[in-house]
Amino acid sequence: MEKKLFVISVDSLFFDDVQWLTDCPNLYGIYQRGSVVQKMMSTYPAMTYVAHSTMMTGCHEEMHGIYHNEKAEVVEHPAWHWYRKELNSDTVFDAAKKGGYTISVINWPVTGADPSIDYLIPEIWSDEPEGDSRPRFLTVCSQGMDKLYDKYRHMLRWKYQPELDDFGVACLKDIIREYEPDIIMLHLSYLDHARHSYGGFAPEAKEALMECDRKIGELMDILQAKGLLEQYNICVMGDHGHLPVRQVFNPNILLAEQGFITLDSKGQVVDYKCYIHSAGLSAHVMLKNPKDHIIKKQVETLLKSWVEKKEYGCEQIFDKTQMEKLHLKGPFDYVIEGRAGTSFGNKCRGPVFCPTDNSDYKLSVSAHGHLPEKGPQPIFFGAGPDIRENIVVERGRLIDEAPTYASILGVEMPWAQGRAMKEILKQDYNNEEE
């Protein structure tokens, strides 16, 4: 008998939010009747696209290849990792498709043009706030989803929230009514956006979580009306933490002053020996020529001096060997981990230190991209016919989520570095009954 699975990623949902969940009847109902893993170890950096790639592949960054929301480009606003082809690993969608399941995925990162997904509305937008997202969307959605885009595009306001969630949920409602997919995976971002804009535990963040709960309730009502709700294993999780920010450090300005970056009259980079790409509470240091040992030594000395000057907000530096131990691999040579209260900007001209700026998620009053063990931790909980009741596990890992879904569905993910969380399952479907 085929299983049914409904996975809901509530971006930046913490274990610390359990008290808030008591005012979220739909989410709290799932939390109360199933299994809970209180604190899930996220990725480094603790960022949405890195985490969601791990959550769907069961692999660390070194294997799936997504090291940041954005690509490591020498521009202030780099392109994002939107496309499935950018993943270096197979996913739970590939395993489920091979197993004969029908799949719908809504607003899930790094899924653009994924051939294994039957009903795909990927997370993607135009380059500019006033731009038309439709041309790009048509290149990445699954067949027939253009009609849903045209039907609900009036709800969109670029990448802003809660409109992006509103759009995705509206599309998903129609998909459930018409196609009844076996597997549903939904990513909701409103909570994360509210935390960035107002603070990790601001009243606006709680209201955003309650709005996510209302949307989930509407979807559950549709499944209930179709007589399907009790068949679904419903899993809810966060992806990363959040920490408060007091200042933004722009290291590229110091690099430009010392001749490592060459700018034109408009302040744009025309050449560089070293450039630093912000990952929020950490930053990726790129050498144009890593084999130039003189420049490399100069950069290492400079980075060390920033750590020694505590006001710069640089806590420690990781080289490639240390990055490997953190499962991080990308087109950069060092990583700067920030001290508490400091995030990193990409600007190459202007003041070295700036106040927080909600125009960019990496520079906002609350941000992430830090070592995953710091601060609030993501939660995981689930309930359904194949999930045990009243089980509480203290700690887990994001890389174990996809193998857990595969175990529920009875499909195999031999490439996964994670393992199924058997302690929360009634049966391990890839092995013997427990």
C-alpha cells in the first residue's frame, strides 16, 4: 500500500517557539499527537537554501554542492541557487518518483525545473522588485503549472511576504483538489521574514507563525473534506536559527583601501585579488588566484588582524581543511565566522561599519548564516499513521530528514549520508519491523 506524506517547512521555526505553538491549533495538534525532535542540527552556514538542500538530499554541503542561498559572485547582489540542476546529489523526490509516487512541491528552494516533481511551483522571482517573474517561472515550473501562475499571480508582490506564501498556498489548494498528490512538500517563509525585519522573538514574528498556521489549517481542511487527511504522515520542521544583529561590517571596503579590490568611478568592482561574499553572520573569502602565495599570505595576515580587533566582529577564521570538518565546500578559500551582534555586508565603498538594514536579509536586525550550534535550534515534529505517538527525542540532524521520509515511503536513498530517525517511526520500511 502506498504511503502519503505532507512535509511542511516553516522557515526558522525553533524549539523555543513551542509556547507560541499553543496559539497555533493546527501545528500544535500535530505537535501534541506525534513525535518531536526538539533540536535539529542545521548546516554551516545556517541558511535556507543550504539547509533545504540537505533536507531533501540527506547529504552535507560537500556532497550536494549548495553552500549559500546565493552564488559566490563578485557583485553586491549575486544570483540565487534556484535550479535543481545545481544540486550534485539525488533527492528524496528522485527516490519517490522511482517508487511510483506523485509529488507536489511548493516554494521549496533549489527545485527549479526538477523533472521528478509532477506539480512544481518553485521558489523563484524576477531580478527587480518591479520585474515580471513570469518568463523565469515558465522555465522552471512543471507542465500545466503556468495556468496556476496566471490564475494567482495577482497575489504576488515580488519576493515579499506574506504574499509569496499566499501565492504558493493558493496554487497548492488547487493542486490538492484536482490531483491529490501522494507527497506534498511546502516551504513557508513568512516567519523567517518577520524575524529578519522585527527580531527573533518580536510580536510580529509570533503573528507570522500564527498566519502560517492558518494557511496550514486551510490545506488540512481540504484534505479532510476529500477524506484523505488521516492517510497523510504530516511532518513539520524549521531549517535554521536566528541571532540579533547590532552592526554590519563591510570588509570589502578595507580590501579596496589596501589594494585587494579595484573599483571604477561608480564604486563597482572591475578587478580583485580578494573579495568577501556575505553569508549573513559569516562570510566567504574568495581569492582570485589561490596559487599566488604572496597574496594568500597577505590575506591570511589581514584576516588574523581582524579577529584580534574585536570591534570588527570577526570571531574566527576557517581555512579549507577546517571547512571540510564542517562539511562546507565551495568556490572560496576561507570563512569568517562573526562574533555575536555582527553581520557582514558586500559593499566596497562607504562606511566600514553600518547600522542594520532591512533592505537585505543578511543585514537585518536578526539574521543567520552562523555556526549551527549557536543560538535557537530548529525543531522537527510529525504525526500520522506511520509515526509513533508521544515520543520525544532531544537532538537530531537535518541530514536525517530525507532518509526518514524515504523510510516512511518505503523507497531507497543509498546516496544519503544521513539515516532514518527510526526512533520516531512505527516501522523501518527499508529493513525489518521494529
